[in-house]
Amino acid sequence: MRKDRRKDEMRYTEFVLDYTDIPDGSVLVKCGQTKVICTAMIEEKVPFFLKGKNSGWLSCEYSMLPGATPNRKVRDISRGKIDGRTQEIQRLIGRALRSCIDLNKLGEKTIWIDCDVISADGGTRTASINGAFMALSLAIKNALIEGSLKENPIKNKVAAISVGSVNGEKLLDLKYTEDSSADVDMNIVMDDNLNIIEIQGTAEGETFSRSELNEFLDLAEIGINEIFKLQEEKLSLKNIVLSTNNKNKVVEIEKILEDSNVNIVSKKEIGLEDFDVEENKNTLEGNATLKAEAIKEKTKFGVLADDTGLFVNALNLEPGVHSARYSGDHDDAKNREKLLENLKDKQDRSAYFKTVIVYIDEENKKHVFEGICEGTISKEMKGSRDFGYDCIFIPDGYDKTFGEMDPKEKNKISHRSRALAKLQDFFKGNN
């Protein structure tokens, strides 16, 4: 009798997207104490039997790292050959994923799926299939963004789960102690229409009837539906192109929006790294709109553009919309020096940062969000963060500049975070 969860309850399952940086798609899948790193990489060639046929291929390699089990598992390379279990599992993963993809839409490309088990507590093959599908989806999404694929070859989703009978009790998602003592052990792979892709079932101790097989399938559907739900939550992230090459700004916005249902895409990722728009409007909204509209013409995704200005009361609200080029150049240090020089004889050092964000959605509708942070200008530069005017701006209620603050602390109160908070609320209200 299970003590930690119901017999029809899955272990806690989580997908961590983009777990490693280099592959086209990568996912860490956690299923209880089982953890698998799944990656997908697209190669511009195919096996010899497909050359000249304008069709692609998908292949998989699976491995369990030596430290994944209590007793060290010897690496295949040390034995000079792949063991039978490893070969069986990687073929299963390959078959499962090929069932969900139209290989003709790949062109002559091969997608390599790699599943490396770093912690094994039962269900490594089913966890690998679930994570591998996510990694595959991310790789395809990135290829579509970059333009190396013209249409999505994924036909349907794939998920897998284990079921079994332990001491006469039918259980979903077996951990190792259950799996190792099961009378019936079964792995089931389905698509999102609950069509069966593969069943691997064995009577380890007691045989099972045809009607019991149906019970196992019904039990598996409960878990598989839950996996599809988790996959959808992760893969339904909204792609938004950010109209800047400023690395500081990209990192800051990604951090602020990391809990939102969005995926920030840089201009570089859609081939627009060198595409610049002259900001020649007289308002922050005008400049942000100009950038957003220009990029939206070149992408099907939504576009996020912003413009920020520092408005100093004693300087008739200068530098304002011209903050980035206040000294005549896009030079942060020169801009700060000029501002401090112009303020040296002024008693009133009050100022405010203002950010205007323009979001143009997939249907070309424009949405505007504004954030303001009040503060004062310090008499000297303080802090190691020399982005813009951060090291001379002291927000109200604080005794240090933005440049002295930890990024997380700044992001709680900054003008940009306040504008992005309104954007987050907008996304939540439209999901």
C-alpha cells in the first residue's frame, strides 16, 4: 500500500527549459528523484539512405551516468559496447519521437536527441521521452525563429508513463522500489489524442488478463493527460522579440519577466542583429512605437520596444527623451559627466526616470505601458553598475544609487520594472 501518494497519482514532475546553453533545445526533466537531461540538436545532413530524398531523420542516444545509481554504473565506452538495455531504450525514444514529426518537412536535416540520466529512481525511459519531446519542441521553435525551417514539422505531442501491479495493487508512475518488486511492469507511450504509440508490458510475477490491460491503459491515461498539461504550460510561452542589442537591458527585462508566460527573443535570434531604427521622435512613446513597428514588419511574433528618459526638474526636464545621447554621443560616461556639470550650481536635484513600453502583439495591436521612479541626482558617481545614469540616481526612500543596488533590489522599484509589471498584468488578463 502506497504511503506517499495515491495509487493513481504521479510523482512530482517538473520541466526546466533551456537547461544548457549550446543545444538547439534542452530540458531537465525531474520525476520524483529521477532526473534526466534531454537535448536536441539539428544537423544539416542525413544518413546515407536518405541522401537526395529531401527527407529528414531523427535519432536518439540514451545513457545513464555512473553516479545515477547507488552502485556505480560502468560507462559503455569502458566496456567497448552499448549494453542491451541502453540500446532498447534509445530505440524506444527514437520511435516515439519519430511518430510525432513529419520528416519530409525537415528537409535534409537530422535531429539528434540525447537523454542522459543523472539520477535514477525508476521511470528513466518514460521521463526521457517526456523531456525529449520538450527539447525537440524547443529546437523546432528556435529553427522557425531563425528561419532554417519554414514550417513546423511536429504533428502531435508525445508523452509516456509507467504503470504496474505491486502486491495486487495497480499503481501509476512506479519509483524504483515499486518497479523492482512489481508483478506487472508496463511502459505506455501515447499521443495527445490518447492514441497508443507503444506498449511495453511484462508479467514479471503474475500474468494479467485482457480486462486488466484495459485497467492499466485507463490508469496510464490519467498520468499522460497530466504530462500533456505540464508540457502545454511550458511550451505555450509567448514569443516576444525585444527591440534592442543592449545586453544590460535584455538581462534586466528577462529577469523581471522570468515568472511571466513569455519567452524573450533577441533581435539576433531572428537575424536582425544589425537592424537599427533611428530614434527621431520627440516623445518616449514615439520612439518606442517607431522601433516596435519597424521590427514587427519583419516578424510574426509580438514585439516589445521601450524608451527611457531621465527628467531633471532643475534642467527643464532635460535630458528627457534625449537621455541616451545627451552629450551628443551614445556614451553613458559622457552623458553623466555633462549632467553633473549642468547641475553643480543647482539646489534642486530632484528627478525621475520614466519608461514607456510599447508592445505590438501578433495581431498588430498596439499596447502602451508606463512606469515612473522618483528620486534625486547624487553629486558624484557611486556604485559599480555604470549602466546609463544608474550610478548617479538615488530613488526616493533609499540612501544609495541604482548603481550601488543589487539588480534584484533595483528591479523591485525601477521605472522599467513598474512598466513591465503593468505588461505582466496585461498578459495575465489575456491568457
